Amino acid sequence: MAERKKILLRLDPAVHDALARWANDELRSTNAQIEFVLRKALADHGRMPKSAGSLPRRGRPPKGRPTDDQNDDRTGADAPEAPEGEDGRT
């Protein structure tokens, strides 16, 4: 992934406080919330560049779920077997 751009952003303190509260409600950092809102606005107006990468996954992965680093193609020997009758065959 390309290095992320660093910018200085000047905001009205009330706007910053509102963004910080919103970010906290959604368990994001204020910076991640600003990027989320900007990306949503770009997408809503058809201006999201096709070359833009996806939002980076942040935080700890949920317990018991594979991470992006683990190979989980679910086709190997450790893939769970479907119980009889639930594999679509009769």
C-alpha cells in the first residue's frame, strides 16, 4: 500500500468536538472518522477515484476469526465438513 498522506487540517473547535464524539460512538479515531466521512461523500457524489485503496483495517481482529494474514481458503483438510443433508445434495 502506498504511504498515506499527512495533512494539516484546520477545523472549527465545535466541528472537531462533534467529529470526535461521532468517532467515539463508532469506535474510530477522529482521524479515521474524518477519512470515513470524506470517502462516503466522494462515493455519494461519484467522485471516488478508482485508484483509491480501501480503508485500512484497524484494531484487533475478533477472537476466533481468521485475520487477513492467515490463509483461510476453506478448501483444505482443515475446512469444516457440512453435516449430512446440508451440502445441497439429496
